[in-house]
Amino acid sequence: MKGHVYQRGKTYTYVIDLPPNPLTGERRQKSKGGFKTEKEAWTACHLKIAEIEKGQHVDESKITVREYLQEYLETHAKPNFKPTSYDTEKTIIEARIIPALGKIRLQALTPRAIKAFYAELRKTYSKEYVKNIHGVLKRALRLAYTESGLLSEDIMSKVSMRSKVNANEQKEMQFWSVEEFTKFLESSKGHVHYIVFSLAIYTGMRRGEILGLRWKDIDFENRELKVIQTANWTRSGLVIQRPKTNNSIRRVKLFQAVIDDLQERYEQVQKLKAEYGDAYEDNDLVCCYPSGGYIKPKRITEGMEVLVRKAGVKKIRFHDLRHTHASFLLKIGINPKVAAERLGMTPAMFNERYSHLLPTMQDEAVDRIEAELKKHTVKSETSPEI
């Protein structure tokens, strides 16, 4: 690869002959000017030639972050992601990233600008949500480096996000005590969506898993259910799909309390089928509208807000019912590995999310151990000598 330097007014410019365009065969050149001396121009020229020969050079582009991310959504995210994942990715890009970074030229984007963007987000949003935004940006910009050839380096490798949740954020996790969730369930008996809340509290299932649960997924004889599909609503409508990870596809053993609720719900559904007749939309769903259709998550949120006020318990989100189940399992001494399997998580994920609950439970365990040892000590002291 060759280059040359020439004087232009009072400054010097280098010109490098690039390989021809692989599609058209047209001649291509790379030039840069403004050097004060001929020596400076030659030095820069040699460095650029070395960069090109190592495959580190990218053609200059005026494409903005907005234009690139819109292209990324259409050419990569849409054909490769599940509909719900694509919908989430699109929402984050359009609502959070583009308004803040969209006007910046992609090749002018710096780690410093991204870190400033995150710092601003943290003033309003949780660390977990900012981590989600980071994940979206990282996937998109890495492709701009590895596949699109628009970036000469992976700038996201210089932007780190600590994976562990700090103590303050862990304290923000809300959940009900046994007294609170039993009070809520007792107060909610008879509500059209009661079974949704019962399943969330007694199984720890995610909302989409509950709304996609079918009667054929329940084995009353073996007292268990299978989580094998989810029902979620996106901007494009209802999406039925497999759970997002292999760990999420699982069997969940059932307490007698939820078995009783499910059997009562089954009788309700049979009556509704008879009442609606041919107008009943039979999707074999456990949780559905009276006419059999899939429930929109908004209705669950609205119903829960009303029921929380009626029960007089502290206000928490629907997803916090999953945290309630996790804390209950730990409270009654269930092994964290078993609890993780029940919730469809890896043990590592479970420990990271709920580790702050363990110290108190370890204190209780020590008290129980000491009480047990004390009993044996008393026995040995009172045993007659032989």
C-alpha cells in the first residue's frame, strides 16, 4: 500500500491509495491534511497505512447513532430476537437511547459520552434498568465494530457496569411477610383474577408464565405444574412463546393451598364454559377473562392496586410477589439451590438477587443449632455413670 505527501498552502496533506471497492472496482483514497510540516504528514501517513494493513481502518461515515440504531433494529434485532425481546429492545432504543445520543455521529461517540448518559439516567431510574439499557447499547455497538465495519474499536469494552446490586438497591426490593400475603389472599377471595395472585405468591411464577398456564400443564395427581409457555403483550399484540431461558422451563411442586385454589378455579371455568356456550374462547387457560380470552397485564396491575387497598397491606408491584415467594422459601429453610430451581433461575442468579436476606436467616440457623447442641449437652450431663 502506497501513500504520498504534498504541500497545500502553508500545510501538508497525505494521500493513501486504498484497495479498490470490492463491489464496483472503483479507485479509493484516504487523505488528511492540516499538518504543519512534511515530516508530520509522513509520520501520520505511515501510521495510517499500518492501521489499514492490520484491518483497523474504517471508512469515514456521517451516519448518526439514531440512523445506525434504527438500521440495527430492522436488520438484526427484528429477525433474530423473540417478539417480546424485540419489543423491549425497540422501546429502550426509541424512548431512552435515541433522545439522548441519537444526534451524535456514530464514529464520534465516546465512552465518556456514554458514561455521562448513564449518570443522567441514574438520577431517575434504578440501577437494574440502567443495566438493561447498557445491555442494549452494548449489543448494538459491538455489531457496529465486528460486523458493520462502522467502528474501528469496541468502545463498549471501555464502559463497564458492575453486575452486583449494592446494598441500597437490595433494600428497595419489596415483599410481603406471611401475615401480609395471607391477609391479601383472604381479602381477595372471589375476585375475577384471584387465581393469578394465588399462583404468583405460592409458586413464584412470572406474570407471563402465569397468564400462559394451561390446564393440561397441571398434574393434580403428582401435585405439580409445568412452565412451558408464556403469554405476553407487545405493541404488535399477543405473543405466545417459550420461556426466555432453559432454566425457566421447569416443573413446580404445589402447596395444598394453591391446589385448592386451582380446583376451585377449574369448577368456575366449567360453569363459565356452560354459560357462554359457543361464544366461549377456549384456549385451555387457567387464568383468563370470563369469556376465555387471554388477560392483558394492565388488568392484573389495576386489579392488584384495588385489592391492596382493600386488604390494608403495604403497596408492592406484581413482580414483588415473586420476591415474596423467594423470601418465604428462605424463611422456612428451603435450600437456595432448590429455591432457584423453583423460580426458574440459576443458583448464581438467585444468590446475587437474594443474598441480602441470608444473614438474618443464618442468625436464626445458629440459634437453632445452639438450642439443639444445648439439649444434647444437658442429656450427657444428666446421664448416669456406668
